[in-house]
Amino acid sequence: MITLSRSDVERIAALAHLELTESETDRFTRQLGEILSYFDRLQQIDTTGVPATTHPVTSAPVMRADNRRPSMPRDEALANAPDSCGDGLFRVPKVIG
Amino acid sequence: MTASSIQTIADIRTAMAEGLTAVDICAQYLERIAAHDGPIHAFTHVAKEQALERAESIDRRGAEDPDLPLAGVPVAVKDNICTRGLPTTASSRILEGFVAPYDATVIDRLTKAGAVVIGKTNCDEFAVGSTTEHSVSGPTHNPWNLERVPGGSSGGSAAAVAARLSPIAVGSDTGGSIRQPAAFCGIVGLKPTYGRVSRYGLLAFASSLDQIGPFALTVSDAATLLQAIAGQDSCDATSAVEAVPAFDAALREPVPNPTIGVPWQILEDGVDPDVHTAFSAAIDVLRGQGAKIVDVPLPHAGYAVPTYYVVAPAEASSNLARYDGVRYAYRAPVDAAGADLTSMYDRTRDTGFGDEVKRRIMLGTYILSAGYYDAYYLKAQQVRTLIRRDYDTAFERVDAIAMPTTPTPAFGLGERSDDPLQLYLGDVFTASANLTGLPAISLPCGYGASGLPVGLQLTGRAFDEETLLRLGAGYERDAPWWRDTPPAAAIRG
């Protein structure tokens, strides 16, 4: 039986880059704890020697010729950015303090 | 055939042969949406100008062009599929204002086939959910009863077709997101075999489970739509090289003496009595048509839900990492002087994503974190193999496996919003097809006592959508439930 603490939830939120509010942290601690406990039933199954399925398709991946093709124009690719400079760059808050 | 009585692709072909234009058809559907979508909220964006322009170009080219199998047919598109020049937000605040710079392969193919994209449909944010309540623009309502959910995550696409606001629609299915809303709204929904349809341009939720597929009123229309979108695509390395059969032609031939398996044991618990009754009646119809019905054990099918809810959030937490406030649309306002990049990321993601998406990201991040990977993720991937083996064994002696699509008919809006685990359990019959990659179709098969539709699900062998469509068409001939129109529909059948 998994017990999930508030500090676990805070640690996961940091890993996931989510700045949770206090009430979100409370709610997720309870709800994620319930969900993870439900997953315990998977431990009842004997999977000794069973290979993992990472992908439902068994055929080999399809390869294509590595030819040069035009890519999307830079201004189109940047058009949806919340903050971009005129010279084709994304602008972000300071990275190093 | 008058424009106001059109329901199916066949109706559109008849009407156009009799002189109606693609513009007439398009205008008719735009009118229906304007008059009837208010209380349903199937659409998040109606592409009025683009659709009419597109219809005009079809008329100029001539609807009789054999290269246009969908000439003038309006199609509604789930908002997690990229449509060039149209909003594509996956019903998320984090993509508010995002206009796709390119078309998904399915849109490209639909356009080449002559279809007219009429609008974008509401969904659970990033296709994560099964009610279409988790949308930044508010919930979609079920056309059969506006107090009920339409299902999800492709609830807008399902409601649009059920309400006759579009003859066909495309959606995506990761754990049941086409089939469950199709069942709740009383229409046909098909999840093709993994790889049958290109995922290029689909906003990824869980990449090993996601598949785009058709919604339609009839099996024949679903087949026509699948035909247009199926096939290998160099832009999606997981799209399959398997040849695409002529689905339309196949429909004319019934499956000779089919054997259909029913896993009666897993239907013993937790299935609503109305669903059980409607499902059993559908099995009787199939039996009456000459199908041999046999009991098939699927010993691990009961583990599909916990397996799915480990695999899907793990993949989602990775896929949704790209929404960071830098490249797409939304960035949370941050105090320019005090803010650094990390706090901008964190605040953007907390205010840009809704509750259910955050829950899944948290779950997936936990599952993939050091010390838990083997216990959850690896274990679930192993159980996934066991579930697939159950199906492979069953398909040694049956042509298809029948189950209800969902354990209950549509439930009330808001009814399950505080209990995510309870909601997840509703995916018990649909999640296996995604975990195994197998194709599955949901067909309307009657109503519960509350007058809400019930779905019959048929699962087939890999790349054998043909058998599902043929069995479905056969069932539909004797059980044409699709002719019933819901109370909130634009027209009455």
C-alpha cells in the first residue's frame, strides 16, 4: 500500500515544473494516493519472464530517404510564440541570476 | 433530397447529383450549427469563411471528379488535430490563440478527397478525460439529454455528428476517446489499428496508444472516412506499411459464418443492467444473422484500467513537457524584474493546464521517477503483453470479440468530477484496444431505461478493420438505430 505524503507531491510538482497552489497540493496528495493504491493490484500478477510491450506495433520502423527538404519558414514557426524578437529568436526571462 | 433532410454522405451524394452544390451543403450545415449548437457546444470554432471558400473550389472542380470521394462533405475536426490557419488548442488554456502552421496528415488527405473542414470540436484538454468537461471553453452537452455528458475526450466530435451538425467527424482515441463518446451519443465510432492512420499533426497525449479515427452515423460512412485517412505516411514513422483494403467494397459482402467471442465473465460485475440488456439483445441479433457466439476468457482484461492509467500518464508527462511558455501561445504573466526562466515555466504550466491534465502529469512523473519505474511502468508494460496474449489466443478461434463499449450509459454533468478514480474505471472495456493496438468499433445498440444510447463494441485482429465494418454493417441493417435523432438534433429523422 502506497502512502503519498505532501512532500512527495511537492517533489513531483517540482520535477514536473508545476507551481501548485496549497489547495492543489492538498487535493493531489489525496487523489494521487488513492489512484496509486489502486495500481497495487498489478502486483498480484506474476510477470516473471514476461517481456515488456513498449509499442503495440511489432513491424520494424519505416525508414525514409534522408533528403533535404524545405522546412517551415522561421517567421511562421515563431508566429505562435508568446514573446519573440524580430530576428527570429524566442525571448525568455533571465536564465542565469 | 432537400438540403434540410441531409444526414449521411450518401444523402450528400444524392443531393449533389440532383443539383445541390457543395456551397449549398456547407451553408446548410453552417445554418444548423448556428441554430442548434448553442446548448450543445460541440464546436469551439466554426470555420465559416474557410469552409465556404473550400466548398466553392469543390464546385469549380466538379463534384463528379472521381478523385473526390468526399466531394462537398463537411467534416468536424477534434481540436487536438492541426488545421492550417485555424485555431488548434486541444481545449487548453495553454494553447489559447494557437493557430496551426500546418495541416495534420489526416486533414491533408481529407482535403484532397474533397471534404470541407467545417469547424473544430470541443474535447477534454489534450484529449485527457472521458467527459469533455475538462475544456477551457466549458463542457459539451449530450444531444440526447443536455444534462448528461457526451463522453470524451472526443465529445464535441461525437455530439456534432449525433446532432446532425456535421455528417462525419474525426477524433482521437487513446483509451476509448472515440468509442466511448460514440456510445454515449448513439453513433458509430472506430479506433483503427495502431499505425493504420498517421498521427502526424495530432497533439500527442500517449504516443504508443493514440490513434485518429472516424465518427459517423452509419458504418458505411465510417468506412468511407477511414478509407480517406488511412495509410502509410512518411511523416509518421509508426504509421504502418500494411496495404489499405477497399473498405466500401468489403461492406457489400457479409462475413460468412462469423464466430464472435463474448467475455461473459468480465461482464458479470459492474455493468449497468440496462447496458447488459441492450448488449444481450444485440448479441441475439448477431446470432440470428448466423453468427456463432462463443464464450472467450480474457483473464487479464480486468487489469486493463490500472495498466492503462500507468502507461498513459507516463507518456503524457513526457509529451506535455513541451508546453513551457516559450514556443506556443500562452505564457503566464511574470514580474519581469524578479522572474527567472524556471519560475516562468512553473507558473505557466500551473495556470495553463487544467486539473485533470495536471493530475496525469503528476502521476506520470511519479511513475517514471527513480525508484518507482520498475514497480509501476515496467510492470504495466509486462501486463500489457499478457493482455495482448489473451486477445491473440481468443483470435485463434473467433473473428471478433463483442463487449458493451461502456459499463453505463452517459452520466450527469459534474457527477464524477470529484472522484477521478471512479471516472477511470469507466474505461474498463475500451482501454484494452489501445494497450494491444487492436482495432475496435462502437455501434449504437439501443437505449437504457433513461432513453440514453448504449454502445456495442467489436474488437478485431490487427489491421482487420474490414471484418469489424462488415459485421457492423450487417448488424446495422437489422438494427438501424442511427435513424433515431436525439431531441437536441438540428433535424428530426
